[in-house]
Amino acid sequence: MRAARLYEYNKPLRIEDVPYPKLEGPFDVIVRIAGAGVCHTDLHLIQGMWHEMLRPKLPYTLGHENTGYVEEVAPNVVGFEKGDPVILHPLITCGRCWACRSGEDMHCESGIFPGLFVDGGFAEYLRTGHRTLIKLPRDISRDKLVEMAPLADAGITAYRAVKKALRSLYPGSYVAVIGVGGLGHLAIQMLKALSQAYVVALDVREDKLELAAKLGADYVVNARRDPVGEVSKITGGRGVNVAIDFFGGQATLDYGLKLIGRMGRFIVVGYGGEIRFPSIRMIATEVSIEGSLVGSYIELRELVNLYLKGAVRVFIEKHPLEEVNHVLEKLEKGEVQGRAVLIP
């Protein structure tokens, strides 16, 4: 089968033929990939940013946002059969540790993350565990299945951050969405569906701000033009109640913290920069700063329901697997509209 594999850091992925995956554990499942989303984390993996933390054995196959069809199941797997359309939570979890038992399974003590340090979904087939699978309607179209792939990471990452934000949002409050990319464009829709707050979208590209407006953002701000001043005008000088930074570069971390008002919350999703904030201001205004990881299995189920009800749309670019390096170049330049999805 064909797969896109990482052999060397800071080098293009190689498309090559690799062996078909085998069922190894009693709860393994082989999935025929329909769509695999391309994430900024894939860029960071290629750049070696995660090497010290994950220590992956090269070469391996990237791809952690996956949908497809069940191809084979191990003897102990029940409830799934060949041909079932599924979306995969990105983490294979044990189901026994404290994190799994409490519903925070993305913190599983023995979690295995296909696409991050073992073979992922930039391939025709993927081996995963039965606990990752969410069965979708049997009659779902292949186009819909491809479109849903980014929900498996971008979607639930945005959804988890939005759920955190909801605790501080009330009718007439303000929430800033920093970065209208694969995650941000989904977060805008979620905030409009689940809250009565005014949504302020910030980005440096006009085409992405246009998309934000189409998706329901109440205000759009070009971050190249005094984002703090513009947001202050929008909020009458009070600042936003919550700001969610989906980019996480140094520039957005620096100005994002200045967008929030008293008792405001700054939720960091993107990464790459460092948070610098005077402790005296944090105390005086009682603002809080918190991180937000990928969502849980239950949060993915909730998000799938929102999608199937039509409350959330995923804007994607479809590309054959062979164009993976071209897609990664576009992503690095900020030229992907919504999310790119590879089709094996």
C-alpha cells in the first residue's frame, strides 16, 4: 500500500509502498482511509520540534486526522464490521488509567498516537484500536466522510477550547478568535451555535477574514493593523471576556493577552511562542491563562452530532496523497483555506 513517510527532519516526505498493516492486539482494527487531514503539527513533526518529547523511530507514516471504513477487526472487537464508516479519535487509549476512567482520555498514561510517533493515516490503511472508533451513519456519502476528517483533531481541539470559553460567555459578552485557519474557522461556527456572545475574528489575511465573516463572525480585525486598538473600540474599551489563540506564535501571544479585560480568560491552543505577562497585572485584573489540548472521545462524539445536524461545516481542500509535500508547503505559507485533506 502507498504511504507518505518521514525519513529525515526538514526533508520532504517520501511516497512509497509499505506492507499492509497486521492485526496484532485483541482489540485492533484496520481502517481503509477515506480522508486524512493535514495539520500544523505535521509541519512541526517534520521540523523535528517534537523529537525530544516523542522520540519517534524514523521512518514512519504521518497523519492523525482520519476517517475511513472498517476493513478488519481483531477477535475481541464487537460492534464493528467490515464496511462500517468511522471517524477515529486520534489517540489509542487503554481505558484503565485515571485519565481514561475520568473521561479525560487524551491524557491516557499509556496512550499511543498514530501519526505522531507510530504509523498514521497518510496511507491507504491504518491500524488503530477499537476505542478510537465512532461509527457513522451507514449511508453517509464518501464526500461527507472525507470532509469530516479534520473533525478528528482540528475539530475536537477547537471544540474543547470553545467549551472552556463558554463558562465565561453570556449574552452580549465578547470572545476573540485569533487565527481563522483549520481550527479557527470551526471555532467561529461552534461559538455562534453554542453561545450568544459577539465573536471577533482576527487574522493577517483578508481572505481568511472574509471566510470568518461568511461563517458568522460579528467583527473581523486584520491583525496587521493595531489589533489591540481595534478590539478596544469594538468592546467599548472593556476588552474581550475570552480570547482563544489558535496560532500561538509570539506575536499573537503578545497582543492576545492585551485583548482581554478584567476577569478575562486567555486560552492557548496554538504553540511555538512564549507567554510574557506582568504578574502584577494578572493579580490586579484577575485574568487567567490556560492551555487547551485535543478533545476527548466524548467531545468528538458531541462534535460529530453537531456536524450531522448541520450546525458545523468543514471547509476543506481535497488533494491526492501524492501531493502531500505541496500541501505542506501551502500550509506553511498560510495559503490553505480551511483544512487540507489527503485522499489515498
